[in-house]
Amino acid sequence: MEKDLLFGRILIATDGSEKNRAAIDEGLKIARATGAAVYAAYVIDTRVFESASSDIPLGDTYRIFKDEAEQAFAWIKSQAGTMHVEISLLEGHPADEIVKFAVKKKIDLIVIGTQGKRGLERLLLGSVAEEIIRSAPCKVLVVK
């Protein structure tokens, strides 16, 4: 059945930021129009922990990221309505993890925002979008 679809599997990458909501909306709109299966992924950038000061409690930082991911997933599901969305919390370098996930799940389209968070909180989108575009095994839609 998926072979007949324009996109059989769509991955929406989120960092939980307000700027990313346009990408989520676009990804869901395309999924509704094409009947594609929807996957949503949030990547906890573990490089933050490698370069963090010893003054920062890592467990608290991890919990904050995990809570943010859960909020992002809850928002995506609320926007998806009755459409099923498979969610995945990933850890590692954001671009690498998104690309690995796309390969593993045989994703046809990755939808990402042009920029996400800045500073220490920056997790997924922005310059990472460029890395995903270069190494993705499928089409990539970057949404402003």
C-alpha cells in the first residue's frame, strides 16, 4: 500500500520550540493529504552533557530535556487529531540520530524547521538542518 503513496512515511523532527511549530503543522498537513504514516522525533543532544560545567547537575538537565520532549510530543499529538503518530525520544548528535532513524524506518520525507533554539538550549534545528539535508537518505522539507 505504501508504494502507491507520494510519501509513505514522514518524519517530523522537533526540538520543542515555538519556531518549530510551522514544520510540525506542514508535516501533519502533508501526512493528511498523502495518507502517510507519521513519526515524530526529538533528540536529546548528548554533546551538551560532554561540554557541561561540573556545576550543572546533569540529572536535572536531562530531566528538563525529557520533559520538554514530552511536551513537544503532546502538542504534536493534539495537532494530529485522530491520526496516529509514532514518537521517538533519541539521544546523541541530532543530525546523525535523525538520519539513522530515517534509514531504520525507511522514511520518505523528513520535515524540519529552519532554526530552533539558540545557546545552550539549542538542540535540533538550524545548522543541524543543513547536516540533515546533506546526509539524509530521502527528501527533506525545511519549513520557515
